[in-house]
Amino acid sequence: MIPAVLLLLLLLLPESLQKDKDFYTFKVVNIRGKLVSLEKYRGSVSLAVNVASQCGYTDGHYKALQQLQRDLGSSHFNVLAFPCNQFGHQEPDGDREIESFIRRNYSVTFPMFSKIAVSGTGANAAFKYLIDSSGKEADWNFWKYLIGTDGQVVDAWGPTVTVEEIRPKINELVRKLILKKKEEL
């Protein structure tokens, strides 16, 4: 009885007393099974993407995402890839096979995480945050969520919007970050 009362009191606390959540406050499992705090990406611009190995968008997106990562570098920007099998069952393999596929075919260097659900009732908590913050829920593979240095969602795009189309917005955020860091020196 007492634990239920305490839980109820916690739920009734004003939002101002509850811990503020943003994307970087979540923990996720990487593709090798290790728990990782997304806090390590705070201060950088991130692009969270639900990926799939057997989708019609796979080749173009993986190539463009890797090029973007290469061009912008991991000190200011990271693609954060989350394999998902929810849409068309186009990511059927396990994490080990997914990692082997993307390294072999695309030489991916950006962070990859364990396969998750990104929408619906079973969605991963970090993706629930992305959906709630952007008002846009993934309904297919290769949804892209742009996250600012503070962990807030800047924008989101579906798979028909190419990485090249959103690159100017990402470049602008990274440029602002670099200028801010130079001013602080």
C-alpha cells in the first residue's frame, strides 16, 4: 500500500520538480550489446535514424549517411543508427549479422545500436521521446530525427526526403556549434 501511495505522490509532483528529459538523457544498447548513455553525444549535433538492411532506401541512405559522417566528423556531429524490423520485415537478422553487413557493404563508422522498435506501444523510450517532441512518428525505414546539442529535436523527415536535402540544415547547426566553440576559446 505505501509504495503505491509514494508512486502516486511522485506522479503528482509538478513538472518543474521532475527531471527534465531530452534525447541525451536516455540509455540504449549498442550493436555489440553494451549499455550506452546517449549523454556522451551531448554538445554535438546528432541525426537519429531507424535503419534496415533490406529496404529499397538502404543503399542510398547508408552511402549518404556515411558520407555525411565522414564530411562533418564525430567531434561535432554523429549519425546514430537504430536498426528496426517493424516495417516490411526488412531488418530480419540479429545485431551481429547487421553489423557485419553494414561494415562490409558501406564501411560504416558512425555509432550503431541494437535492433529496436521505433513506433507503437513497444517503441524504445528514446524514440518515444523523438516522436513526442517532433510530432512525427516513423511509419517506414529511414526516418531521420535531427537533434541539437542540447538534446532537443530540431526537425524530422521520412525516408523520401534524402540526406542531401537535409544536409544544409545539419551543416548550419554544425557551423553554429563550431563558431560557438571558437568564441569560448
